[in-house]
Amino acid sequence: MRRLVRPVCQVVRPLLLLLVVLTISGCVSTAYRDDPLEQFMVNQQASLALNTLEQLPQKNRDQALYHLNKAILLRMNDEFDKSNAELEIAKQIGANLEALSLREQAAAVSVNDAMRSYLPAPFERAMLYGLKIINYLEMNDLDGARVETLQLDVFLNQKFEEQEPPFARYLSGLVFDANGELSDALIAYRKSYEAYKAVEMKIPQQLQSDLLRLTDYLGLDDEHQDYLDQFQLDSWAHQTELEAQGEFIVVIFSGLLPRRHETAINAQDPRSGQLHRVAIPFYEQRQSDVENIELVSLNNRQQGELFEQLDQQAYDNLDDQMPGIIARAIARVTVKNQLVDNVSNQNQLLGVITNLAGFITEQADTRGWNSLPQQILLGRLTLAPEDYDIEIKLKGSAGEQITTKQLTQVSLQPGQKQFYSWHWPASHVTSRNRNHENTTSTTIYYRSR
């Protein structure tokens, strides 16, 4: 009987390998299909997206993602209070997952990384705080925004030794500014300035103006002169002017965060006949439709600016994770090989089945907070206290107008900042791999001599 098992395994294994490879290739290509949630978001149908999200099967290990996506869709429906409740749940889940259980670590080594509960990446968690702050600001709850800003500061100090998210610090400055805490606002703006330099992004002129305004007002003459020499701005707002006027601040969430996909190398050991598979994630490349904004009211016009590139933060985060991802993948090969050897010593056919099971379960973790924007734009319009009709124009890379939104009877009070946000998720995939490498699943057959 034992003599018959080996020839059977030699015939069955290549056939099963072909079947498995075709099945996995089909699964990978399916991952590229349009997500119904994304389509509803792009069509500005947040209610339909919410209904779809509720109907999708929810895995317990993906609870954080469920609440994060739901929070985005709720705020698209202007349900800011409910959105904050979902974000708070996701925040607590993340805090509880900080110390991964031994069971989840074992699952990552023996099965695949996607078996672990989803812990949002640091840049995603920073955006969680940021969205809560913006929700509070749109509800005119400055106290709530301030409390969340203090929590954000603690989180950033704990999780980011270098290259902090620049927009998170700038948003903190806006909150302190709106609350009249100008010294704290200046500290946040300084940190934002340093963060933009660290990530090699262009320093927004609005941030430059804020630094000049507050160093001038607070009598920091040397620092003020240093900024004057660096920025070379023709004009900038003075604090006394802002206190006498109202300010309308618009945050535009443009595009959608690129998705993760999987690439894999499949191999067969020529001596043992075992099948091996190493799968790792990669990011697609996306292009957002909206590249700039313009605010218009009467004869007043103000161009917006790019304040955050979340796609670049996602790329950087995956680059930082990659050594650990590869190390765990190699460890899984060793663990699975040992298991197959042990089983094969008892029963060769069962060993083949165990080998195929390990091969199939080797999948990359392609999860992510995909409803986040690709980039964040911000515009500020300063006007005399009064009620205004304000037009928000979204523009493409060539300056062409994509769409507009007309807001009526926006009331501006002296020294008050009015906040408004708008999601425009429309974007398109320009490349399946941001590095333009070959990402097709590959099977390697070794020939034994």
C-alpha cells in the first residue's frame, strides 16, 4: 500500500497545484473589481453605502474597519455626532489591540497576517482623531474639539518620533486658534511646519501666514524675522485684523486612499515535492480628480492648498512594515514545512493535503481603511462680519472646474471661525503597483536532476 501512495502523490500534487494556482489567480483578479461602497461614495450616495456596509458579513477581527468606514459614511451624511460615536468605538478597539494576544501572534506566524485583528496604522489613527476634531468643529463644539486635540497631541507624541502627520498638527493649531489660545496655536503651527519639512512637502502659504501672524502678535521678534526671511510672502494677515473679521474654513477630502493588493511567488521543492508560497501586499497608484479648490464670495476669491498626502503616508507605512511582513512570511514557510514533514512521515497523502492547505492559506494582508481620502485640501476666506453666499469650486490638475457647491446665508461673526468639510472621493487607478513592478502571481517549478 505504501508503494502505491508515492506514485499517486506524484501525479496528484502537480494537478492540485495547477488547480490551486488558477483559483488563487482568480481571487487576486477579483480583488481589483470595484467595491460597491466605493461606487456609492463616488456617486455621493452615502446612505446607500451605509445600507450596503450593514449588509456585508462582518468578521470579528475586522471590527475596527467596520466602525471606521461607517464613521466616514455618517459624516458624509452630515451625521457628525453619530460619526464621532463610531470613531470612538474604533479608537477603543485600537487601544485594546495595542498588546497583541499570543493567540493572534501565533495565527500570524502559522497561517497568515490577515488572521490577526485589524489594528489601524498610526497614520490612520491620527486621522481618526482628526476626523473627530473636524466633526466637533462642524457642530460648533469648540470644547469637544479642544479635548480631542489634547488627546491627539498625546497620541502623536507617543507614536511618532519622526515625520509626524503635518495636517494633524496644523488642525490642532486651528483649534487652539479658534479658542483664543494663541501660544498653544503657535506651538502647534511650529510642529506642523517642522513636519512638512520632514516629509519634504511644500509649506502651505496659509501656515506661513499663521506663523508670521502669531510671532508678530506675541512679540517674538527674532523668530518672526527668521520666518520673514524664509517665506518671502508679499502680505499676511495680522491678528488684529482677524479678530475684527470672520473666517470661513473649508476642508476638502479628495479622492480615496489607494488599495492594497497581493503579489506572490509560488515554488516547488525538487526534493520533497512540497509547494511553497510567499505572499506580500503592495499598493496601487491612484490619481484624485480634485487637485485644488477656490472659495468665492462677492468679489473675494481665495485659492486653497494641499495640506496632506495620505497616500504617501500609506506607502511609507507599508515600507516600514515590510521587513516584519517578510520575516513572518519566511517563518511561516518554516513552520508549515515542519508540519508537513511530520504529517508525511505518518501518511504521505495526508501530508500532500496538509501542504496544499498551507499553500492556499498563505495570503497577504490587504486590509486598509479604504474610505479615507487620498489627500486633504484646505481653504480659508476672511470676510467682514455679515451673512454671505459662498461658492466652493473644486478644480482638476489643469485648473478645470469639476464641480461647485453653493452655500447660502453663511453667518460670520467677529473673530469666529466657521468650519465646513466636503468629501469628493472620485479618483481613478493609474497603476496596479506604485513601483510599476510586475505584480502577477508567479509559479516556479524546480526540475530535479
